[in-house]
Amino acid sequence: MEPIQQLVDGLTQQKRTALLLGAAGALLGLGLWVKLLRKKEKVERVGVVSRLLVHPLKSGKALSVSAAECLQVGLKSGELRDRHWLVVTEDSHMVTARQEPRLVLVSMTCDGGDGGVCLRGPDMEELRFPIEQPENRLLNCRVFGLDVQGRDCGDEVSRWFTSFLAAQKTFRLVHFEPQMKGRRPMEAEPQFPQCEVAYPDTGPVMLLSEASVEDLSSRLDQQVTAERFRPNIVVGECEAFDEDSWEEIQIGSVRLQRVMSCGRCILTTVDPETGILSRKEPLDTLKSYRLCQPAERHIYKSSPLFGQVLKVLQEGRVQVGDAVYKVSR
């Protein structure tokens, strides 16, 4: 081999060795840096999961479960995912208990071995239908001003809801399937953490403490329950409104980040046991002591704040009885 070629080969080998050593050093440094960052986390036990509630049908009755998967798009129990079914009008606009209060009386369960779901409502025969109906048409539904897809659940289901709601108009039910593209409800507010959802209002998980509900009940003539506020995770063993200060929490292997406070609307005045809309309480009382700070009025306007909307940073399984930890840095 010529001396010049030997020199070139030697320099090339040295360069490769230097690059490999540099890369190894960078990875080692990154690992140490990540470890250092983790060490800076402060974890404090702030409560315990006392209840888990899944609402398969938006505005429908809650299912109380002992455990659930916590996914990017919200809680999942068995085959039922939170707020993945939606009632719409014939022109595919969202219908909730704001417009049709009796929706809160409709339960959706998956308690058979046929891979289907079951609808139940007062004075209605129960109706079973398949979760997957790939031959049915896709609809572009309008949800809070944004378009999101849904698979039509068929004419029989449509007749069931039309009969139950008795509003002299036709209703249809749609299902958000896993492969569909979700909405980004906070896209217009880039200062908030962003997330994709199916049919929830603003985020995949809503958390509320028992103590906050008890505090509100103490100010009312009639007590209210957590079901009226439609949370997914109810936390016990903490003080009222402690959840307002939890920017990041850990429950088992699940990591959750606060998106925003939950601004409350007229839906809270629907009694979950009767389906009657009062338009008064507990919303009026909440407005007397739970309005936002003046600097946040452009976000929440006149809506009182009650509970926290969260996004999922790390998926996993949550159970009733799990400790809730506040994470700070």
C-alpha cells in the first residue's frame, strides 16, 4: 500500500473512532441528564382514586367501574371508550343534554358475549347492536364548531333514540372508531397543552375531588353528587379544590397533565336521576364563588370553574384505591 493511502486510511479510522466515541459520550451524557431531571421531580401524595366513571355515550348515564385503561383519548373499560358515541341530528350536528336533557337517563353497556352494546332507557325496550358496523356510512359531524367523523349506527338505533327523545325530529347515533382522526379542541388556544379527543368538550379526562362536591352541596338546599358534573376520575382524601393546583399528577403508571379548568354550563342543572333541566342550581351557586380571575375572562367568560381537564402523557391502568401523586419540579 502506498504511504499516502496508508495515511488517508489511518486518518479515516481515527475519524470514525472519534465519531463513535463522541456519539457514545453524547448518549451517556443524555442519559445522565434525563436521570438528573428525574431526580429533580418532587412527588407528593395528595389523594386517592375513590371512583372511576366512564361515559360511553356523550351526555349519557355514567358507568361506575373499579378499573379502566387510561388512553390518549380517555378512559376505556372493556370495549367501551369514554364519549365515543354521539347523538346527532339529521344534518349531523351534535346533540347533548343541553338540548335534550333526557339523554342523561340513557345507559350504554357491553355486558354480553356477542361483541355488541346495549341501550337502555326508561319505558324503552333494550336494544342491542354491534360495535363494529364497517358497512355503515361515515358522517362528518359538527362538534363545537369542528368537524369529526362518526360511523352511523344504523336505522334501528336511530328509531330508538327518536322514540325515546320524542322531540318530533329524527336523531341518529354515531360511533368514533379507533382509526378515525380526532378533534383538537384547544387548537384556537395555543397557550394550553394540546390533545386530540373524540367527542369530549375540551380534553380526554376530567378530574374532580369528593371534597369539592361536598363543599358545593353544603351551600345548596339539595345535595348534589359527582355524577352531575360528569367526571372520569373522582379523588378522595384531599381538601376542596386542591385539584386546582395539580399541574401534573401520577396514578400508578399513568401520568396526566392539566389542560385547563372545567368551565361549567347549563348541563350541570340537569338532574341525572330525573333528566329534568332546572336552568338554576347548582350553576347559580357555583357562579357566586367559583368564577375565574379577571385575567382569564377571555377564556372562561362567565362560566364557573369546577374540576380539571387533563391530557394523558403516559398511558396505563388506573384503579379505585390507587394513590394520586402531585408531581412538581
